[in-house]
Amino acid sequence: MLRTRALRFAAVTAAASLALAACGGDGGEGAGGTDGGEGEPLIIGAIFPETGDLSHLGPPQIEAAEYAVQEINAAGGVLGQEIPTLLRGDEANDPARAGEAADRILADGADAIIGAASTGMTMSFIDRVIDAEVVQCSGSNTAPNLTTYEDNGFYFRTAPSDALQGPVLAETVFNDGHSTVAIAFRADDYGQGLADATAAGLEELGAEVVMNEGYDPNSANFDAVVNQITNAEPDAVVLPSFEEGVQILTPLLEAGYTPDQIYSADGMRSETMGETVDPDDPGVIGGFSGTAPASVENEEFDSGLREFAPELEVFQYAPQVFDCVTIVALAAEAAGSTSAADFSQEMVNVTREGEACSSFAECRDLLADGTDINYEGASGPVDFTDAGEPGTARIEIWEHDDEGVQSVVDTVDAGPL
Amino acid sequence: MRKRLVTVLLAVAAALLAAPAALADGGGAFQGTVEGPGEEPVEGVEVVVSDGSGEVGRDTSDSAGEWRVELPEPGRYTISFQTESFPEGLVPREAGDEEAQRQARGNEQRVVFFLVEEGQQQTGEDAAPSASPTGGADEGEDEAADGTAGEVLGDPEQTGGTFGQRAVQLLVLGVLYGLIIAITAIGLSLIFGTTRLINFAHGDMVTLGAILALVLSAFMPFWAAALLAVAGGALFGGATETFLWRPLRRRGVALIQMFIISIGLSLFVRYLINVLFGPNRERMRAYQLQESFQIGPVSLTPRDVWLIGLSVLVLVAVGLMLQFTRIGKAMRAVSDNRDLARSSGIDVDRVTLVVWMLGGALAALGGIFYGLSQSVHWQVGFHLLLLMFAAVILGGLGTAYGAMVGGLVVGIVAQVSTLWFPAELQNAWALGIMIIVLLVRPQGILGRAERVG
């Protein structure tokens, strides 16, 4: 890993400086990277949460997509043409608005759509994207039901299915010595998928799942959910929630549970969770832990993205989105076409079996030599399965310490099932 | 020597720490316990761990029922508990349990194996779901986990509950929820009563109050911040009346247009708050994380008790005001018949202004109470709005008392319904009750039947 990262960094820097130099000249070299160049440019749309319950996950994904486009354009663009400015849409955690955004971006002639961030929003427009024969790639959809969704080969994701995260979450809870577990999940594709995968994992380990129930994430009052949990008398509680989970976490603490009995996952992972629970004493959630697909643990990518977007505070799913954009661009290079019907066939191929490469420029040069490539992404090896998603995943286990500060305490590889 | 020390440390650490124990070198380890029918450790059970190519390690459970096998690398392993080493008369809890496939991920993995009396064994099928009647074996499992975790768990006496105890607890939670809805809904109802306007922006007045209190409490004691926030709510209500609704009424804008304008105002205020305050949920800065205490079957935090008390006080005060003060009587008069009130010499515009200010203040107060009991975010009021409408219509449109009763019914039904139905459906039941009541009593619980046409 380290070696490829160093290579990638070197390649990216080299490519970037070359491209900059070229721009300083007449731009003659910038368009001369590979053959082609006469066809249409690759048009990419991006649908991310700019408002709504998941809007804290929006900025890292938006910046990562923009960053990827900048890197690709700096390396000479796709098939010799620069990728135009991203067509942006807001998923707003609202199916109607996400659908509108998709319609608009499809009408503007996108060849690929990056997003949406939440599985529910992806579900609200995935059929239109498939019908329009446009490639969709999400960096953060994790619901297991997307694996088998009939997508005619147009839907991809770089985030691992919760079928991989669930068992790791189950083991984390079980390894801590908890044997009776209650799960209260937000009733949507994400919550349900992760909850079921976790429950199955727990039962396989021999733990008892005393409750596995959904709640309405838009509910104005969570007292009843908390009451259901405390009545089930579990010795650990798992909350596959988004931010609203704090309204279950806090009353559980008041009911006498300690934070080390409470677990969650990527949806509720937040550096500032401690301040949210108690602004005066963030340490009250010391021990609260959970899992998440490993996010930025990648120095080069991290510093590159920080430089690109200095004001960014959260990095969750940024590498996955970066990989989505890069894989789309590489697939177009491999297919020699920016038409989604053509390059969708190459999406899986460029991620596995071949010579490893880790940046757009490096991979593109290999492709130009006729070599089969294996893109090693910013988020990990990627290696798509035939279903167009990672077959293995690196899952990190995070925990808040007694100061309330969150850190990664362990990283494990999950996978093939 | 080192290994034994590590083993002991890990056995303790794995049980005590929330974090998985430190990574062992290489492939990690399986670390397990063998438990008998009465939750007691079983000694002398032989465990063999093997991968595809053969055995990688074996151990025998010690007097604490514990065993441990180090693994060469992450991967999939088979753990076999040797049947001939089981104590006389004991069999695995489930047929086939003696051979388990486990994924090793380079860390410390806990493995628990249960033995039960012969005849207590379950076949694979009926044991699979958690709901299976596992009886004694599972009890043992719970106890054992409690013991090893070394934690004081959710205090069973406090949380455990028969159906009756749960019902009482949920009833009290429902009352708390209902009182808060009632406080916010009174304004909505009075405003409708005096101006016939369905104020869609009422929810965002609730949000405004909660957020004002949260922001101001950074600079002053919470009670002062709350008072200022309530004043701010009144000011906002008064301002919208003075600068928006009154001019619109003067120009003769029809009600349906005003209704749409209120939706616009609602969206504007909501997204303005989103931009200024951010999209995250926050908790109020005061009265947080209090320890619950027990009154009979009910477990409440002191905060909840105060909220219930203050809410009742506010509702009684509003009731007295409407019943006995001059302005209260005038409000009811305008609400009954605007034209008749005007012709009998009541300054209708002034009364309307007071109603808006009162509505704004109560909405803000409801928002603060809600923020204390739940959390503060930019959509607080929006999520409450439908329930407020339900409360107002259920209780009888335009009457303040109706809004109080309606709010209580909505809150209680929403909470108590979770005794039988999933929590996801709690609001559906509250709104369902509204439909049923309206079918029987179209004017609402306290509404007065009106002749139409």
C-alpha cells in the first residue's frame, strides 16, 4: 500500500506540474495526451446532500469529486478533452428533490452521475439513470439490497456493502463481552440493511438479539424508542442511525447505560458527537464506539484534498467519491469512448486484474500502451466484483475517549462473504 | 511466560474494555469461554482450530471455562469442540454447534460455546431466530455477560417492566410530549380563530424559539436566555402581523393566497436558520444528562418533571387569561365572530396583534421545552407542525382549550401506541385517531358545531 501511495503521489505531482507547465505554454500538450480528442467530452454530474439531514456528509463528497476532476484535467483530461465543470444537484434527503436534480442533470447530457450519498436518495432516481443508459457511481451507498438491484450494469459503488460492515460491527459488540443486544435503526434502506446484517452476525456468534426495530427518522420524539430499548434490557445497544441517533443516545445515558454499551456505524460517526451530547463535557460519551468503512488514512490523498479544499473539516467518504470519478474517467479511456453505454462495460475491468496503478495519469498511460490495468484507489484496492462494488472492505473501528475525542482504534479487513 | 501474561491480560481486557484488545501479532486469536447449563464455566473441553490445510492450534478450557488459540494469519477457520471431552450428559446448545466457522481478522475474537443438558438441545431450525424460546441457556448467557463485562447495566429494576409498568411510563412520556405540542398549538389555533389564517410558518416560530435560546445561552444563564427567546418569539409574531399579515388583509388578499404566503415564509425562515445555524442537531446547554429517578413504575429525569410542571402552569395561566382578563375575553370574542366583535367596539387589529405576539411567545416557549427534552435542529418545528395541526383540528379549530386537549391526545396516543405497534408508526396512530374522532365529531372534541351554508 505504502509503496503504491508514494508512487501515486509522485505520479500525480509530476502530472500536475507537467500540465501546469503545458497550460503556461500554448496548451498544445494538454490536449495531446492520448488518441481521440474529437469525440464529446466526458460530462459528469454529481448529486450530493447540500441540505437536509445528511448535509454534513455533503462537503467532503463534493470537494472530493471536484478534486478528482481537477486531477484528471491536470493530467490532460479524458481522451484528450477536459472534463467540464461538474453538473451539481442537491439530494436534500428528499426523494422529490433528488429526482428533480437527476432529471435536470440527465437532460443536460451527463454521461455519468456521481452520488447520491444516501441509499434512499439513490433509490429515488436510479431507475431513471439506468433507463437513460448513464453510469451511476456512489461513494457512500452501503445498503446490501443495491448489490442485487437490476441495474443493467450501469450502477456502481466504491463503498462496501453493509453486508461486509455488519459482521464486523457484530464482532466489535460481541468481542467487548456483550451477549444481549438491542438494535434500533432508522427505518430506511441504510438502517435496515445494516441492522439486519449486524443482527445476523450477532446471532451467528451466539449473541441474543433482543430487539431489532426501526424508527421514523423524522419523528419529533424518540422517547418511545428509548423506552422500547430499555425494556428489552440489553447489555449493548446498536444504533444504525444518522445524526438523529443522538436523540436516542442521550436518553440512554440518562437511563443509566454507559457509553461503552452503545455502538453505532458510519452514519453517526462525528468528531463533534461529544459536544453535541454535552457542550460542557464532551467526555461523557467516552467509550462510545462503532464501525465505518475506512475513510482517509491515506496521507497523499489527505494532504492533496486538504490543499484543494482547506476549509474542509469532515473527510468521510471523500476517497470513495474520488475513486468513483477516477474509475469513470479510466473506463472511458479504456473504452475509447465517452458514451456511457460503451464505458460502462469497462468499469469493472479497470479496477481489477492487471498492472496496478494508482493515479489517473499513471493508469491512463498504461492503458495507452495497451496494458490491462488494476486501479488501486484512494479508498483501497477497490477491485469491483461483477456486481460493480468492492468485494472486500477495510473497516475501521472508531471510539471516543474520555475527552470525547474520536480516534480509530482498530482496522480490520472484511471479506468475501 | 510472555504469552501467559498476554493471555491473562487479554482475557481481562477483552471483557472490560470497550475497545477491542490490542492487536496481537499476526493473525490474532480466538479467545473463548465454555459455559454449562447453569451458566457455570466448564473445564476440560478440548478445542481444535483448523484451516483448510489442517490444525493450527488447540487448547483445553481451564477452570474459568476459558481457552485461547493463537492464529497464524487472518482468514477463515473451523473451530471444533471435541465431543468426547464434554462432561457426561452435556451436549451443545444447538446441534452442530460443536463445529463453527469463524472469520479471523487479525484481532482478538471472542467465541462463546454453550453446553446444555441432553434433551434440552435445539435443532438448527427453531434456534435460529432470536425469538426462540431458549429458556435456561439464554438466561445463563445474559448473566455471564453481565458478570464478565463488569458493568452496572441499565439497572434492571429501573427499566424492566411488566405491561402495566410500561403503559404507565409511556403514558407519562406521552403527557410530557402532549403538553409540549399543546403549548405550541395554542398559538396556531388562536391565530386561526382570530384571522382564519392557517399559519404554515408556525412550526418555524417554534424552531426560532429553540435556536434563540440555544444561541443566547452561550452568553447568559439559561433561564435568562429562555426568557429573551420567548420575548424574541413574541416580537417575531408581532412583526409578521404588523408588516406582513395586516397589510395583506388591508389589501384584501384572499385566505388561500395568505396560506401560500405562510408556506413561503416558513420555507424562508427554515432555510435561513439552516444557513445561519447549520444543519446539525445540538442539545441545549443546560439541564442535560441528568440521572433518572424512580417514582413508582415511572422513571424520569428531574428535567422532565420540571417540564411537565412548567407546561401545566403555562397552560393554566393561558386558560385563566382567556377566561377572566379583558384581552382574553376580547380574543375569544374576535375568535367567535370578527365582525360582531368589531361592531361591539373591540379594537380587532389590536387583539389580532396580541394574539400573534402570544402565539409567537408560546411557540418559542414550546420550542425551548422541546429542545430541552429532545434536541435542537433547524427542522424541529417542521417535524412538529403536522402534529400541531392534528392537535388543533382534533381539539376543535380556533379554540385554545381544544388545542390543549388535542395536543395531549396526540402526544399520549403517539407514545402509548408503541406498546403494541412499532415506533415507526407512532405518528400514524396519532393522526389515525384524529381521523376517527373527526368522523364521529366533525367539529373536534371541544369545537362547537357550526351550521354551514
